[in-house]
Amino acid sequence: MLTVEMLMHGIESSLIYWKCSKPNCESTNGILLYDENAGFVEDFLYILSWKQLPVKVSGSCAGSYFFCYDGNSFDGDFYGRFSEYQNIFLFSSTAHQLHNHIAIKLSEYNLWRSSLRKSKDLSALTRLVSEKTSRNVCILNSFFQRVTFSSVTEVKSGVFEMLRRGNKLPYDISVNILHTEKASIGCRRISITIDGDLLAVYPIRHEMKTVARILVENTDGSGEDTASAYIDDFVKTIKPIILTDNSVKQYFTDIVSRFISDIIEQRITDPVVIEQERNLSPDMVKGKFYQPVVIKFEKQTHKVPLNYISGQLEYIFAPCSVSQYNDGLLVIAAKKKFNDKLSYDAERLEELLEKFNAYAGIGNSTRFMTSLRPIYIQAAATTRLGKIFCPDPSQRIFSFNDYLMYFFIDLIVESAVKLHNFSNISYLCSPGVIGLLRYDKKNGTDLFNTVQVYIKCNCNSALCAQKLSLHRNTVNYRVKTIEALLCQSLDDLNVRMSIMLSCFILEYESRYLGVDPITVASKMSSLDEGAIFRSIVEKQ
């Protein structure tokens, strides 16, 4: 951003009078020596004697800047003489001195802008701004980790010495900067003093979030206006690179996703470190309890607009954090109480999922971010299991508690195959339940379904009859037949639990594995282990 301070840098001592309503002269078309016959043209830098300047301002003077020489010969009221001019500067310099200085500064600036545009390498760009401003400069991501560092002068501040030696600022200093930023929201530049050292912080924001910070060392505070203008150009140049260039994007805009994946994949396990990292990121949702929602996409003919969907999810589940993980999206929603039902816009979520052919699995709640791995696995499994076992094929939102038993069977299958090389889970069922299936198949009865509904109705014959559209006596007759075939009473809690577990296992075999439980039950190990088994983590 070209400014008046840039053009005058080095000749401030000869400045006698000035009035400037627009320090930013970015739109200036060039520099001209005033020609009285030509008049004035808008948006130019004019070099002229103050004696040549008309007392009455011309209509074409808007947006122009007037640098006047021979100021030491001026004798009179500055304000009265130049009252109609918005951007005027009076120097004691000669015409040649003033013109050459302004022309050189303008040329230097244009070369600087050209150099910025030629590179997309953050290290090279940081070096450019560091050399131009004679300042030590460091780029940090949103977690206060060093991305690139340039030192052209002796490092004097303790903060920059830490960054020179290591790749991350200490927690207490990071919190200090974060709190100062919050108190100065909306400012493009924030001045902060840490341990007596003056630093400037330039936050780079995107969609109301801080994705990076430019840290500039300035121990004496001199020349800050000129340096700030060059740094503004630097910030404008690197912002699109940070947001769009895949080679560096992961260090900035995907930082929350990286943090989440580090927890899930157990690269970070220390609770203190996790809590500090969470506190340092304004993008991470903060609450007493957390509940994960995993969004999984079916095969698409077009690229899924994950950034757009993430933005929509932030409104649907607010307050929450949304990150990309494992070819899907992970929403971490905050809650005040553990037993509170997760609050979200279900109708809007259903529309979003249907539009992009996706499914959502809602996991259990937790107080601790260290528990993110198991509850993520639960939520991811819920999207997979819900698509198969949900009685309503149009439903796209599934809750883990509704599919808890199928997840347990997932774990049973995994354990049986990995630990015992045993894949025929029909043998985990009660033999009597297999017998009921065979009896139904032979006699055309419905005892297997009846016993499930009867137990779900807490052994209430009237309610079971209502559910099955039967007479109560018919249900009682079937129950006696079932008990005779099982040689066990349904009044026994352990019997009922064994039957229900067996029913879930058989349904899992039939609907998830796609095999006939009766046929499989008569064989030792007929299933192809490779076809039915992948670890729970691999399935997500």
C-alpha cells in the first residue's frame, strides 16, 4: 500500500508544513512536474513551487498530492494560503531534490510490489519484507507455531529469540497475545509489549477466524508508519497463498483439523498439552462437555464442497468446531450438561445431508478431549451401521445409542477373528434361538419375531398382541410354545438377555454380512474372514 509516509521517508527534516486527508495514495497514477499551461489532472503527484499553486483550488485537484519546494521563502499564514487543498506538503528543498527523492521512492515501491507478485514462497516473501523494513519478521499459524522466520538485524527481543531457537511460542506468551487480540478485535495491527519488548502483531483473518499472525520485532518504535505500509502489502500478498495454496494451506487453514487428527490418532496424549492447544485456538469450541457428529459422504460424481458444508454445519450445530478428517467432516458440538440432548437444526441438517448424499452419526458425550478417539470411532461406526439397520431408509441422522448393540457385535467379530481366528459368530448365539429360526422355516410360523417383540414389550402379552396385531391368547400360546422349544422360561432375566443378544447377532449376520444364519450355523467356519473382517478403525 503506497503511502505518503513512504514517499517522504528520508526528507522529513525539510518538511515545513503539511496537511493530508488521505495518507494512502495507492490510486496515484504517477509523478508530474507542474506545467502551468497544462493545468492539473486528478490522481497525480505534483512537484511545484508553492508560488505556482493557485490560491483557489481547481475542481480537478481531487485525489492529487502537491509537494511544494522553496518553502524557506514562504512568509504568511499557512492555513489561509493552502486552506482549499486536501493533500499539500511544503518543503525547504529545491525542485530537483524534491522531484528526484519522490521519483526514487515511487520507483522503489513499484519494484517492491513487483518482487512480491513474482513469488509464492513464504520464506522468500518473508525475507523480502524483512529486508525492506529492516525488521525481524515471523509468520505464526493459529496455534502460535512458527511457519517461517526472517532475521536481518540482531535479535533483541526475548520473544524473537525463542522463535529463532524453537518452533512454538510458550503458552503464557501465546495467551497474552491472544487476549490482546480479543481486546483489539477488528484492528489490522496490534501493538503489544512483552517483557519490555515492543512487538507488532498483524492477524490474518478469514471468515471471522484468525488463520495466521505476522509478528514483527520493533524494539525502538522508529519508522513504524513506513514499515507498517510495506507489511500491509506483504499481508495482502500472502493471505491468498495461505488460504488457497495446497503446499502451505495445511499449516494454516487446516490447523484445527490437524489438531483433531493428532488427538484421534494419539500423536498427542498429554491432557495438559491438549488443553493448552485447545485454549490457544479461538476456532476450537469450548464447553463443559463435547459431543461428536461424524458426516460421511457416499460416492460423488462431483467434488464435495467441504468448506461450504463446514460453514453450514457451524450454524446448524452452534456452538461447535468443524474439521475435516478421514474423507469426511467431524463436528464437535459443545454442551453445558452431560445429559442435555444435543441441540441442532435437524430439518436443515437433513436437507444438507440429502443434497450432498451424506449421513450423520452422533456419538456419546464426554468432558475430556482425550476421549475424542473412542467417541469418534463410535460416531463414525454409527453412520455405517445406521444406513443398514435403520428401519426408515430415508433417514440420514443416526444416534449411537440406537445402534449400540450392533457396535458391540462389531467388536465381538473383530476380537473373534483377531484373537482366535474364528469368524462364525452364529456359535455365539443361544442354540435355542437358532432352533426357533429352523422351526419357523419348517412350519411357517413366526416365533422368532414374536419372542423379540414380547421381550421388548417387557413380557406384556397385551402390548405385544397390539404390536403384532394378534389376539392376546394367540400371543400367550406362542410364548408357551417358545418356552417349550427353548426348554427355558422367559421369566428368567438371563434367558431374555441371551435371546435378545442372539437376535441382534443373527440380524447382524443376515443384514450386515449378507449370510443365512441357519446355513452358517451348521458349518464350522464357512465364512471368508477377509470378506467380513476389517478392524473397527479401518471401517470408519
